[in-house]
Amino acid sequence: MHRTVLLQEAVDALAVKANGVYVDCTFGRGGHSKAILSRLGAEGRLLALDRDADAIAAAATITDARFTAAHARFSQLAEVLAAHDIGSVDGILLDLGVSSPQLEDAARGFSFRLDGPLDMRMDSTRGPTVGEWLAGASENQIGEVVRTYGEERFAQPIARAIVAARSRGTIRTTRELAQIVAQAVRTREPGQDPATRTFQALRIFINQELEELSLGLEQALTTLKAGGRLAVISFHSLEDRIVKRFMREQSQPAPVPRGLAVREADRAPPKMRLIGKPRRPSAAEIVDNPRARSAVLRVAERLALEPVAG
């Protein structure tokens, strides 16, 4: 059963208006979407996106006329809004976590704890699987992916072990890969499986998660109305770093090229302002749902699109 992380905190952060228009960019199993709908009035509207076809199938069970779902990625936000005749919106939510149904379905290949095909695609209808990519990637390419996206200090020994195992036959399953990684990792933090960082890295890479996040944030900025809120829940340092940097940069006046004299009053004003401090799950939520322990919620609000005349 999927448990939505930071459910009330994220929806509260959106400051939902009864007649507002909102976008849930990661429907998952609908926890956030249903909470947003419960706060909308008859004239309100909610559009949900998800790149996972199973999530979109789950969204089809919501028959509320105010609700629409689309099979799409973050980078398609502007395109989907245009297709549904939506201009600017009052709030956008991105929940960057992998859902429990994805992790607990062995056939999806996300978990090293379950034996299944080495897939890991968020959208199983397109693109290469992790197994297909590993079959053709060089040792250097594998090492770079594991190091960059998993922050794994044993990236090169892992890559070497994968290539050696591949020479003896195709690596087909999650269990096979997890065993190869375990033999290459000499030490690991207490309580963490040796394959954790490698599986994270391959999943992020094969789904282009960080690139999708960056594109989605940029499109969210241009889509929000003045006063509209952007709420993002991250689950690991790489994605949280992108969100933190984006919100910080957009909440400051535009930078001035070095050597160019510009009066402070003439600098382009900030496009956003930060709302509160980053929020983390309560101790009670972590006990109830251990997967919530690394989550962090950051919120920013779109400022007036043009400076207000003095």
C-alpha cells in the first residue's frame, strides 16, 4: 500500500484556493491529488501528470469532473497545459519519490530486494531498460554513471565487476546485479545494502530524472501566476541540490555580468520568494513510513511578473 509522504504539509504549502488551477506533476497513487481536490470548490481544476502508465491507470478511477490526468514527463508540462487549454496556474507540486507500487512490483525491476527483470524504467512503454544499457555500455561509462548518480566511492570496482560478469553471460535480473555489486563493494554503511547506491544511480540515469527535474522547474516558473506556489518533495541529495539551487537563484535579483556597472534599482527583480524553511517528516511519520525518512519539502512563491510601478 502506497503511503503519500508529507501529505498535509505539501498541500498546505500550496495554499489551495477554492477556484484555483493546480498541477500535481507526480500522481503516483493519488494521495496529493485527492487532498487537493478536497480543498477545491466547484470552479477549481486539477491536472495530474505521471510518466508511469500504471499510475495513469490508477488516475482513471477518479471520476471528478474537476480532475484530468495525462501520461507525461516533467519536461512536457508546458505542452500538456497548452493541450488542455490551461494558461497559468495557481500551484504546482512535484513529489520526486519512487512509489511503493513501483518498488514492490518485482516485474518493474526497481528493487534489489526482489528478483525481477533488470528494467527500472518509470515509463515502461519506451526507452531502453537498465539491462539493455548495461549490455552495451563501456566500463568507463558504467563507472561514471554509478559515481555521478549514486555518489558511490566504489564505482570503478563495481563497473569492472559488471563488465567481467557480462563477459560470462547477459545480466538479466535484479538479483544477479545485486550479487555482482555486493562482491565488488568492500565496506558499506551499517544497515545499507551494498547495491543501494548502484541501483539508485542506474534508475536516475535510465530515466533522466535530474534532467527532467531541471526542465520541469523551469517550466513551472513560467507557468505559475503571481502568488502561485511551487512545492517540491525531494528524496536524495542530488535532486534536493537542484531544487535548492533553483529556488535560491530565482529568489535573488538577476546577476550582473562582471565588470558591468548597474545600479541596484535597475537590476531585474527576483522571480520568486522562498516560503518558510525546508520541511521534513515528523518522527511519527517516519515510524509509520520508513521510506519517508529522507524526504525534504521546499516551497517558493511566484512574485509579480512585472515590477510594480512606484
